[in-house]
Amino acid sequence: MTEKTDIPVSGAAAPACPSRRKWLLGMSAFGGGAVLGAAGATSWFRRPAADPAREQVPFDGVHQAGIVTAAPQEAIFIAFDVLARNREQLAALFRQLTERIRFLTRGGPAPVGDARLPPMDSGVMGAEIVPDGLTITVAVGATLFDARFGLEARKPRHLVHMEAFPNDALDAGWCDGDLLLQCCAHSRETVIHAVRDIIKHMPDKLAPRWKMDGFLPASAVRSGSTPINLFGFKDGTGNPSTGDDKLMDDMVWVGSKDQEPDWAAGGSYMAVRLIRFLLEQWDRTPLGEQQTDFGRDKASGAPLGRKAEFDDPGFAADPDGKGVPLDSHMRRAEPRRHGRHDARLLRRSYSYSAGLTRSGQLDMGLVFVSFQANLQTGFIDTQKRLDREPLEEYIKPFGGGYFFVLPGVSAREGLGEGLLRG
């Protein structure tokens, strides 16, 4: 299944979306808000290198790249059904995927073959494939742990199908997948090239299920400022600092504290939500109402009643919500009842624009992405706090899923080897 534009926007929800320990300790020096914009500074909005096309993000590390890595401008999210029929074939899939990602993220001359055969490369990047800050993050879905591969007992504790929340209109064709790739780079042609390369080399191993392209504002990427979403509000102000390794170990990376299978150490749960924005309706809404729905000033991003984006909203001194309304998005997502980060997750979302719906409305919105060590205390609990928020009048989630990001790789061990060992 490939790209689609017929997205439900109203009515009842559619069917719900259907030991590395020693090495990790030795490699620990490697670095490796909620659904629309929570309430502190973040460090994943950083300026790109002087020549972004030459930027190479290391593939090897305790953790996969593309999580705490600075977010570049372009992204593609693509889910696949795995065509392997047994564990040996699945191991071959992960070996080939590791090989392709290692080459694509490193860059080099485009391969050239026999002119009598199909070209070895699509050619969209020319004679040289530049790294362009490319990261390809690999995550697996709950369906990979069915009887096909004998992995049932190795499934991460919280990995389940994404069930519909009250405001959702989930389309099963836009949900789940055995495997998800998050491809991010500075240029659109780089992520397109990467996806085409993997599909070309693995047609017998992976069948595309759904795909969504994402983007960040160029001005925000250049300046390192907080991106503005398609509602016109800063998106990601409340993220925890990715430069705080202790905080990342606590909130994002799975470790011994989480009682997960040994192979999962160094990985992370990934929640993906495809959310359509009802922009025609939003654009006819008074500014004051927009700001109270978010709980922030639209121009500055400051909490209502404050001056700057990262000012403390002062919830403790405002128990009745006279400054920042109690039902506003930022206060529901991050109420600060238990300290700074009630939303125990790291957001890394992208806007999307996919043409028009069949009813002639703009098909635009958000690819919400969060990473967390515990899916329940991260995304799920946060989303439950947002149930019936006023902003629901302008959003309609229709797809996505829950996935588990595989631990990182080393020169001696590729993607998925810990999962399949034993």
C-alpha cells in the first residue's frame, strides 16, 4: 500500500490499527509537550553544518541516529510488511538493511553496472551520493512478534497495536506495519533516493504499507529555533534537552530500569500519529480563541501572561487557570504536577502536506513522533490527558502506530542481531 489522500475527518473511528549489556556499558560514551506542542528549551533544533550536503551522521553507536540527532528539514516515514517467512530470512533482511543504511548514510560514488541491465542506482543524486545529514531509523511493530519468526517471548513489554482514542478516525490502511523507517536529511532528493534504494534492493523482503512525507520550516532549521507548525504555533518548546544524557537515559532509552528483554537495551519506543489539521476551520477562528486553545501567544510562543517562549508558565500560582486555561493544550500535555516533565517523552514531529481530500479540503497536518522508554507513561498517558481538549475541534488523527526502535549497531553487529540471537 502506498500514499493515499482519502482521509476520514469525521464520524466514528474506523477499525483500530490492526546480551548487549557489556557492549552497551563499554559504548556508553556514544550519544548515539505533547502531541502538538508541550510546555523548556530543547536541543534537537540545531543549525546544520556549514555545508549540509557533506554532513555525515555516524551510523554506529549504542543508539540509532535520528532520535536525539538534530532534526533536518526533510523526512519520509514509510511502513512495510515483512515478506520473510522464517527467522533465517528475517536475519537476511536485517543484514541487507544494515548494509544499505551504512552506505546511504556514508555516501560515495553512485554504483555503475552493465548498461544492458537496469541501473544500479536511481540517479536522482547524480554521480556522487552525498550523505546530506541522512539518518535512517529502523523500528519494528507488534506484528513482527507473531508466530512467523518465533519471537513472541521476545516482544517488548509495551509494544501493542495502536487503539483509537475518542477523537480518532483511524484508517487501518494507514496504520501499523511490521517495520518502520524514519528517513531524515537536509534535502528532499536525499530521502527520496534513500527510500527508492531500499525498495529497489529488497523487493522480495519488504512490501510498502503506508508512506508520509514530512518537512520542517527552512527558517527554523537554519536558525536553530523552534519550528512553527501549520497552525502557526511553535511546536516542540517543551521538549527535554537531548544534551542531558541522564535525562535521555531516564525518559527515552530503554535500560535495566525498564524490565525489558535484554536485547532491547539501547532502544526506544516510538509513537507515530498522522494527524490531519482542519485548516479551513482553524483559519476562520479568532486569534484569542486560538491562543487559549494552545495556552500560548501565537507570535512569541510564550505561555499566556508571560513574555518569552521558554518562560515558566507559573501553573502553581494559577490553580484556577486564569492565566493559562486548565484545558489548554500546553497545560493538559504538561501540567507540571510532578516536576518539569509530566510528558515523559521526546517529540520529533514533522508537518505534512499531501494535496487535497476528496471533499476538496487541504490534506495537511502533522506527523507526530515521540520517543520514550515507556510507551504507557510516555505517549499513552499524555494523550489521555489531552482527551476532549478544545483543540480536538480542529484535528483528526487517522493513522500511525506504535513501534520499537532497535538498539544501535557496531562494526561487528548489525540491526536486529540481538533480537534474533538465541
